[in-house]
Amino acid sequence: MRQIVLDTETTGLETSQGHRIIEIGAVEMDKRRRTGRTYHVYLNPDREVDPGAVEIHGITNDFLADKPRFVDIADEFHEFINGADLVIHNAPFDVGFIDYELALLERGLPTVADCCTVTDTLVMARSLHPGQRNTLDALCKRYEVDNSQRELHGALLDAEILSDLYLAMTGGQVTLSLDAEDEAHAGAGGRHAPRRVSADRPKLRVIRASVDETAAHEAWLQRLDAAVGGPCVWRRVEEEQR
């Protein structure tokens, strides 16, 4: 259930024109919760950034001049994503650039397809919302995900926003508010005080899903399966719990 929500910024749109990655941002999630681990780096592309690209992400040639090159971070980046399910909006773009960078190294590092699975949230959104705008901004508005800090594209910020959006698109957060309360009261050592439950507290009422509700849930899972091209995350969780 380890997932890496990932985004890149580049010098331009086409690897066929020699364009390169200049920023990578990634957020790790495990069992649909952020772990707190992120990966973020700016890269010197050894070429000029197209003016049109600068207008989108604001990253200039002067800013990148003293940054590391992809060859300098390739091993640590590969270690971070290896074995994960990459969650990317418009995955062919980012995956294409990552594979291009790996190929330029000529070191035999595996391609993305050889070390990860990929979930494309754009494909998912187009299946869930056919005929509608499915840009990151449009989806944030639709799912009420806060993107107010997004004045320019930035890889890490976009990855953080996409992680929230992905959870909303696939059923919402699973973290209970009680977890946040526990974290707020955790001690310096990170341990939680035991929660006191009254012995007189009545048992919680369990309401089973009706036949119609179960059928509607299965139909929704089938739409998610179709959107991601295989078993959706919910089915993987159910399989692990059996």
C-alpha cells in the first residue's frame, strides 16, 4: 500500500527536443495516510528553460545554475520510488521525462515501469467526470481541496495537493479526527496516553449496508477499477484484510 504522489517541472514539453527535468516533488503515503516523508529537489538541466515554461513554474536559468544534476540524485531518487505505486496527474508526461533522464545516464537503472506501478489521476478523472475540465485546479474546485497557495506550478506543492485530491477522488480520508486529537496530546517521546473508556458506555449500534447500497458500492468500485486500469486501492485493502 506504499504510494508516492509525484510531480515534475521541466524546461519544456518534449523530450524529443532535448527538454529536461528541473524539479521533482514527491509525497509518500502508506495505507492512504501521509507518512511525513517527502522528496524534493531542483536540478540543473544543462540547457536553457523555455520562456513559456518559466511563465508556468517561475523557475529561471539563474536559479538552477548551482543546483545538482540528475546524475547526482538518480540513485537516491530511485531508492525513494522503488516498489511504490506512483500517483501522477497526466502520468505519461512525467514518466516519459523520468525514463528519458534515466536513459541519458546509460547506467542500466530500471525504467519506471520496471520498478513501480502507476496510477494516473487524469485518466481516473476523465472516467469519473467525462466531458468536464479535469485539470488539477478544476478538480480541486470540484472536490473542495484547498489549492489557495498555488499561484505558480511547483512540483512539491502540486504533489501535496494531488495527494489530498487523490484521497478525495477515491473515497476520502480514512484518518479519524480522534487520530489528530491523539497526536496533539502525544508526549515528547511520541507516545499516546491511553484513552479512557467508561465501562458504562453502551455498545455502538452497527448498521449494515442494504442490498441496494452494497450494489451501488460495487458499481462505484468497478468505475474506479476501469479508471486505474486494474484493482483500485479499496480492493487491495479488502484483499489484505482477508
